[in-house]
Amino acid sequence: MEEHLELVETDILFGFFGASRWTKALNFCMLHAKSFIVETTSQKNKPSFYTFLVKLKSSVNLERCICKRNDAFSSFSKDFGHLSVALG
């Protein structure tokens, strides 16, 4: 099933709202992207999409480990499982 996402300025600035299965994962990605941009530009480096994906995958894996440790893996699967699969 193919899904489409339309980004508007308010989504980028304030995050996504609603009951989509992607809402938490999208907000997670947006926060990490914003943090990555600030971090790399403050170091006078040009942001690299590949480097961002590596860091995002690491953050998702850390979230998975935390959820497993806290017996909340089903919550992780519901909120981030599709993102984890997409990142490989």
C-alpha cells in the first residue's frame, strides 16, 4: 500500500498531529533531523544525508533497546516498527 505525505510549514515547525501510524515516527525523524542540522552546521560542516540516516538508524536502535529493557517492545513495534524496517 502506497502512502503519500504532504508537508506544510507548520508540520515542519511544530510536528505532526493526528492518529496516523506514522505520526510518532515522523516526529521522531523531524526532531533528529533538526538536531543533526544544528549540530553539523555549528561545527561548520555541511550536513550529509547519508550521515543523518546512519545516526537516525542508531537512534531507532537505541529506542528499540530501551523499549525491550522496559518490557515495552510492543509499543516500539507499534510506533517505530515500520520506520525500523524502512531504515533496514
